[in-house]
Amino acid sequence: MAEVKFLVVLPANPDESDRMSKLAIRGSLLQEPQQFSINFVNSPSCTDNITYHFKVKVPSQTIVENYKRNGEWSGSHQEKYLNIFDECFA
């Protein structure tokens, strides 16, 4: 899987409140992807701490959630969904 990184500082509009109630992420997957992940960090220069890690394992249709503190991953929470992408293509 090609590694593509994007960096966005939230909130993007400095005139808005520093609180957000919703966040939408939209993208395109390569043909027959195996997985993709989204990481929320407090500092992009510190990879030892990931505030929230969201990964989708496409073949098994599994969502994995966890975090990393001081280089150590937490225990992960996993859920399996049938037809995980149905909402995207409905």
C-alpha cells in the first residue's frame, strides 16, 4: 500500500471556535486496497504519541481503534462490519 500523508491543522478557520462537533474525511482508495488508517496527533513531529488511531482492514471488513503513548500501543478495540462500504456507494 502506498503511504500518502496529509496534514491538516484543526480547526482550519481561525475565526471559528476551537471546538468541533463533527469531522468528515473523504478520499479515494486505490483499487483492491488491503487497509487504510487515519491518525490524530497533537504534534506531527512526535510519532511516539498518537491521540487516536483509526484503521480499516478492507478484506476482513474490520475497524481497529487505539492510541499510542510514549511509543507503546494501547490495547485495540476491533469491530467487524458486514458491507462496511455500502453507505459510501448507496
